Amino acid sequence: MKATGSLSFHRLREDEMTFVTDKPISLDKLVSAKPNDSSGARAIFVGYVRDKISGKRVKKLFYECYPPMAEKQIEVIVEEAKKSWDLENIFVLHRIGWLEIGEIAVVVMVDSAHRKGAFAACESIIDSVKKDVPIWKKEIYADETDGWVSVELKCEANVCK
């Protein structure tokens, strides 16, 4: 996955882009990063692990995926966003593994010339990530029961929709 144009992606190593990580996500560096000179707006969505889901008390979550497939699908979502909005930067990162209440599960950030495009792109990207990316979530409830939540996918030619 190579960044094109002025768009940037999250990098764990200088030569590699990634969209999923098993490491805690920190907002400090992301929020403080200076946008391109042509960017007038930045929209950020941060998804946190909450203590109630569908009325049940949650103790913790486990996110699981096959990273190459999940990253390929996120890359498709990012490419579609680039075609739909005039974006300067796109950042998408989803956490996998065990997460506690209050930890960051997913971040989407977009820089754009105008706020309307930034808001619309950010919302569209997170909606597509939640709907289309093969990341499964196991909810561990306070009563020690658990349940899996997954996306419904239709996969063709190594791309899931």
C-alpha cells in the first residue's frame, strides 16, 4: 500500500503503511500534527470501548481480523474517499486484540480544504469501516458471558464488500 499524491497514511515503519495495530492508539501525535498548507479543516472520529452495548454491561472487548484482508479493504475505502472528496490527508487505524473500557478502538482523521468535505468524508469512512471491514468483535460482559459481533461481507477478487 503506497501513499499517492499528498495523502498520508499511518506508518508503523518508514517503509510500510498499516491500518490495523495491536498497540494502544495515542492521539497526541495525531492531533498535534500540522496539516498541509492547503488544508482548512480537520475532522477526527475516535471510537472508544464503552461499558454498555445493547443494554448489557461490558467488561472488555476482543477485536480479531486477518490483517492483510482487513487492510486491503480499508485501502479500498480510503481510495473511494479520495475519489469522492478533495482530501489532503487520510488516517485510519483500527486496534485489534484485547481492549479495556475507555481504550481507543478506532481512529479516522481527514484533512480537507473545507469543513463540509472533512465531516462528510470522516463519517463515510468510519461507516464503511464498521460495515465492510472484516474485523470481528468479541464482547465480554460483566456477567462473564460473551458474544461475537461481525460484519457481513461479500468477497470477490480479494476485495470484500
